[in-house]
Amino acid sequence: MNLVKTYEEIYPTIPTGCLLDGGDVPFDYDDYLKRASAESFEVTT
């Protein structure tokens, strides 16, 4: 409740191209990338 964070702490900058190249992907994005599909916009669980 009394915790203050900067925008960079909440949404850290990710390396350019890492989401496309599969390089140094931040841990928080790992699950989203596994569920992503270029063939569909359907939300999967």
C-alpha cells in the first residue's frame, strides 16, 4: 500500500528485437510468447 515504484521498475525496458528473435526475453513475457500464435488472434489458456 505504501510501496512506490518507478515506471521502469514496473515495466522494464526490453532489448530491441528480443521478442522477435527469441533472444533475451524477460521472464514475465515467457508465458505470453508460448501461448502466442501467428495463425490466430484467439485467446488461449
